[in-house]
Amino acid sequence: AQSVTQLDSQVPVFEEAPVELRCNYSSSVSVYLFWYVQYPNQGLQLLLKYLSGSTLVKGINGFEAEFNKSQTSFHLRKPSVHISDTAEYFCAVSFTDKLIFGTGTRLQVFP
Amino acid sequence: DAMVIQNPRYQVTQFGKPVTLSCSQTLNHNVMYWYQQKSSQAPKLLFHYYDKDFNNEADTPDNFQSRRPNTSFCFLDIRSPGLGDAAMYLCATSRVRDRGYEQYFGPGTRLTVT
């Protein structure tokens, strides 16, 4: 069965510091992985996705993620965060025509 | 721009008074989803349409119904809202030929039950 674990419910970080949001998955079939961002009172916006090919995936807003099959991970990284990156981040794995979401990580960027 | 639109963005209803939330899309995607999202939680899938085929999640209460009259529109009906139904409701779409079924989300409707 497919599942997603986001171990960190909250990640506080200072502006311009690097950040990593962790995501581990479990899947018995081909893996398609996504990171979505949600700003307050808004819908989810796709940051990046892994479908196949290069394990390093670049997304919008300077984010990138690395697919690691042996460690079943898909961690999200940004080398220098901005105040505007404060939001909720969801990792998800695709299962047939549905998405299985992790519980989310709240990224709080401080000045 | 092609998009997913939800109306209204904010809806207030009274306890027990039926309410309908609407979603439309200009992406011409054949799959449409409704999610419920409570504060600080991940979205929870209520049901989805694969074209006209309705797929209900096993734990979706009977109080929640849906209609999809055509490809572009999908409605969520809450027959007798309770205080516990106050949440953000998200509509999303995907295209069956897209690997991984990437989903495109609308801005959501925040429902308040008084």
C-alpha cells in the first residue's frame, strides 16, 4: 500500500538560510511523487514532481527535490529561503488516479 | 489561462441548512475531485469523478453528495451541515493520460457553519 511520511510537522528557519523538508514514501508500484505548497486560505500549488528520469528535480520558486529509491525518500530543499516561503508543504505519492498526502510540514521563515 | 475555479470563496451556512459548493474547470480534464481540509491537516478525499463515473470514498458521510452535469462543472452538496463540517473544501482536476495523475487545485471554498 502507498503511504507518505513527513516527519517534521514544523520547520522554523531564518531568512536566507537553507532548508530541507523531509518526505519518505512507501509504494508497491511505480512511484510518482509530488510536492505541493499551500499558502493561507488558498488551494494547493504544485512545486515539483518526479515521474521518471533524473532523480534531481527542479521546481518553481527555487525549490528542488531528490528522488532516492534506496532510501525511499523525496526530500525538498531550497538553498536560501525568503519570508514569502512561509507556508504549508505537502508531499504526495500517486496511487492509481488518487494522491496520497503526507500530513504536511509548516515552514516558518523568520526575518 | 486554463484553471480550476471555485465559487464562492467563502460560504456561511446555518446548522442543518443545505449548501452547495461549485467547481468549474477550463482544462478539459476528465477527472474531478472533492477534498475536505480541516485546519492544520492534509486534504481528505471525499469522492471523485472519472468522466461520469462516480467514486465515493468508503468513509465519506452520506451527508455529502456530488453532481457532475458535464465535463466542466462539479458540485458538492452538503445536505444537513453540522458544526463538524466547517472546513476548507478543495476541488481538483487531473487528466487520465498524464502519468502520475498530477492534480490541479482550485483556490478552495471555506465553509463556516453557524
